[in-house]
Amino acid sequence: MKLFLLALRNLFRNTRRTLLTLAAIGFGLSMMIFVVNLQNGSYQAMIDTAVSSMAGHVVVQADGYQDEKEPTMLVQDASVVVATMASEYPDAVVAPRIFTGGLLMSAHSSVGVALTGLDAVAELQVQDLHEKVVDGEWLASDEREIVIGVDMAKTLDIELGDKLVYMGQNGSDEVQSRLFRVRGLFRTGSAQFDGRLAFAHLGAVQEIMGGGDVANMVTLHLDDADDAFEAAPRLEALLARPELDVRHWKDALPELFAIIQVDRGSGDVMLAIIGLIVAFGVLNTMMMAVLERTREFGVMLSLGMKPRQIAWLVLLEGLVLGLLGATVGLLLGLALSWPIVTYGLDYSSMMGSETMESGGILMDTLVFGAWDPVRMALYFAGAVIFCICAAIYPAWSISKLRPVVALRHH
Amino acid sequence: MPIVSVRNLTREYLQGTHTVHALRGVDLDIEPGEFTVLMGPSGSGKTTLLNMIGALDEPTGGTVTIDGKELGTMSSGARSDLRLERLGFVFQSYNLIPVLSAFENAEFVLMLRGMGKAERTQRVMETLHAVGLEGMENRRPNQLSGGQQQRVAVARAIAGKPALVLADEPTANLDSTTSGELIELMKALNEDHGVTFLFATHDPNVMAAAKRVVRLVDGRIDEDLHR
């Protein structure tokens, strides 16, 4: 304990130098904490958006669809699946979806389309697509309704209420056509989305695919994403249909998690570089602080202190410096992160729209940070460990000193 | 039995390509209760001999025996322990630990020995009283005069009741009045408390106070005068 006190006093022997070093550690760590909370928030948002729009917390699809994404791989008796899931999880939302590609034609022009058939009411509770409708309305009850993007509307040169003809192949490679009437136009800000996507009622797309009670996926949306890990095997057992593939969201979106992992990995490399730069600064400080006290260590050695004890003293100084610096960094990091966690960070002026595309997912430009306590604790510990490591070399070199040499040092 | 017994001690070291013979075969015994001065011109080997006896440096040849134990046979850890338990040091430039108060500097060695707090406090207070520093316990070295700092250094050296205090030019940085007071103090500690002192010094005042003066010339004992 006395040694700890001595270490603390030694640190503040050169107050300015120690404060500068603390500032470097604190600034580095606070940046890392800020970045990690912002990252965590965007990943959460990406996952939430992707889970609600591209999958569900639990996804039921035809075996093989996960990898092939072939529109003709269909869940048969989809309404039975929907009913089973809804009765098992009455508080959750069950949303069947069916996808197909093809051509949309107006009187003036034609354009390739990715058409989604969905339960317009169920999706209201899952996605915010209806909020993106800038002209007209979201799907209501008429099977002929279609909602398309504003860019597509421009290409097709059509207005609300105009007729469109869909043309494409069904499951039996027969060309199918169907008439739609434009009910709404949406704007997401992404040219990819606004120029390619169209939404219609499930029944209409089922008919295009040759009729029948089918869907490409039946999705279950829970209040708590973690419940999915238990719900997926349970539903699989309950449905008892081997031709169906039931999986939870983590398994349903492997690409998304791969993207996040790569992004997080490259972020970690950057953060490690920041940490290393700060660590070299600390090493420099420790080295100077130790060398200028060579004579004093010589005195301590002559008084009977053991080299090992002197090494401990130096390591302890590294520890105290690390603890103080990391505390400053943590507090500063929390203070910097708080506004983005509470009020979010608005990219809209930068992106020029309310939404942006990230990894193929349409995201809100208002991104909220999310506390990442595990990583914050990890970085805090990392900062302390880096400081102790930066003290190892000075501690080792001073412990090799012979007292008579150290005493002659000026 | 002498506390220190030096036999045929030699120390050579290289200065560039040139070998310096700092000690050329020294024999010396120090008995308990002595107040002995090593004197001689610069480069005569005083400090080198003091460092050998203090187990701070290793000889080229010959032996140093302290309390019947030969230093050459001891590990560096054992030599640390010997310094801690049996020796006290006073340096020319005080060499106090600047971040510790007078009390804590004197306490330092006792703490390293693992002495309990109550005993430590009592011992330090007694020692600071003995060197005339009562009331200044909480001052840091930079709040003390040179003479007061050297008194703290003496307190640190004697607080552990060592068998021998080694003092290398302890008065060299002090004015004559202060140095006279310090010599009086050490003499009193020698006479009243039986502390054994071995000095290396040029200071004629220290020599005047000494009971024994050993004169070194060119690494050899030239004269050994008992009074």
C-alpha cells in the first residue's frame, strides 16, 4: 500500500508531463469508446432493419431457399404455417412474403422490377415502408393495388391511379401477366430501392406464381429478439414438415453478420493502432521518468531495496497511470457518447435524404448510438494493460542496474 | 570480532583501453564503536573502498568480510539484505527521496524491513529527535535546508540501528557551521549510542573529530593512525 502511494506521488512529481500523458490516454480511450458505441448503434439498427425487412426473428422457408433464393422454392400451405405460428405466438406478428422478378410496363415504357407480395396489414407493424410513401397510400384491400418507388414512376412516366402490366415467368416457366393499379409512390432515397422495388398483395403475387397457398418465407417478429433462439426449434417441431427450413435471425442473415464482423474487425484494427500510438507515448513517458531517477534508484538499492521491488514500483506507476488515464478516458467517452445514444447522430444533411443504404439495407439517416458495456470494459482494461506493458521495459532495464553505477548517474 | 575485515583487496577497472588500479591490496579491520575516517587525495581509492565495504561494488581480488560473512560468496539478494539489515549510508548530496517527507524518508528502510507501523513510528520519532529535527517530520526535502536534509539522511542511516554507517563526503555540500553541527551530531551518536561510523572525506573538521584516520595513497594504505 505504501508502495502504491509512492508510485502515485512519483507520477505527480512532473505534473505537467503526467497530465499530458493522462490526456493522451484519456483522449485515445474516449475516442475508442465513442466509436464503439456509435458502431454498436449502427449495427443494432442494421440488424433491426434487416431482420424486419429481409427476414424475421424466425423465418420459415422451403428447404434450400436460404442458399438458392430461387423464387420457385415455395412454402406450400403457407396459411397453415401462418396460423400455426400465430396461435403459438399470439403477441407476435406473422408476415408471409413472396418474391418474384419481371417487367412492369406502362403505356409509355417498361422497367425491370423486384416484386414483393406481402400481407399489407401485418407489415405495417413490422416495417416502416408505409411511412416512406410520399404520394398516394400504402396498400389497402384491393388485390390489384401496387406501390412502387418514385424513380420507377418517373421511368414509367405514370401517375397515381395509372395502370401497369406486370409480365414474368411463373414456376412452370410460363409467361404470366397481370394488371395492377398504382396506389402509392415511395421514396427511400436509395436509387436501387426507388427504381427497382414494388409491393403488392400476397394474393396477387401468389396468382402470378401459378396460384395456390404459397410464400417464399413466413416470418415471425417477436418483441424480444433473443426469444427467437428458443422459438425456432420449437416451431420446427410443431410444424413437423421436413421440407421446411426453420431458422432464427442469426442463421437467416449470415451475410449481414459477416459484413458486421468485417466492419468491426477493420474498426478494431484502427482502434488497436490508436492504442499502440498511445502506448508508445506512455512508454516514452515511463522511460524518461525512470531514467531521470536512476540515481534515486541507486540510493534505494544501497539502502537495501531489491531490484525486484524497484521493478514493482515502476510497474505500479504504470498501473496507476493506466487506471487514472483509463478513468479519464471512460468518463470522457461516456460524456461524448451520451448525446449520440440519447439524441442520435443525424447523417441526413450529409446524405441528402432521410434514409441511406448500408450493406444492401435501407437505414434511417438518424443513427442512434447504443451502449456497448462489454467493449467499453474491454477497452478500459486494455488501456490499463497497455500502460502496464509500457512500464515493463523501463522496469526491467532499471532492475538490471548496479547500485554503484546508478549512484554515479547525474 | 571486527564488523568489517578487508583482506588484500584490489579493484581494477577499464577507462578506455587503460586499466585503472583503484585499490592495490588493502587490509583493514573496523571494530564496533569506531569513528574512522578514510582520507587521501582524489583518486586515492576512498570511495571505491567504501563502496566495496558497502557491498555496492565487487572487488577484482581479495575479500571483504562483514559480520563474519564474506561478501564474495553471497548472492546479490543476500547482499541487498545485508545492506538493509546491517549497513547505513550517508551520501554527499543527501540523496533523499524527494516525494517522501522527512518522516517517510527515515521510515523507508524500516518499511523495507517489514517492521510494524507502531514500532516504526516510535523508532522514527526517536531518531528524528536524536538528529534534532522534531517538528519537521512532515516536510519534504525541498522544504528543508541542506544541513537539515543531511540530518534526515543521517536519521535514515541510523534508524535501523545498523552495525556500521558508511558516509561518503557527508559534509562536502555544507557550510562550515552546518558541517560542524553535523559532525557533532554524528560524534554524539557514536559516543552516546555506540553507532560505528566509517567516513571517506577531505574535511579537516571530520578528521579532527575522528578516533582513527586511515590515509590512502594510490590505492594503498599509507598510514593508519589511532588516537
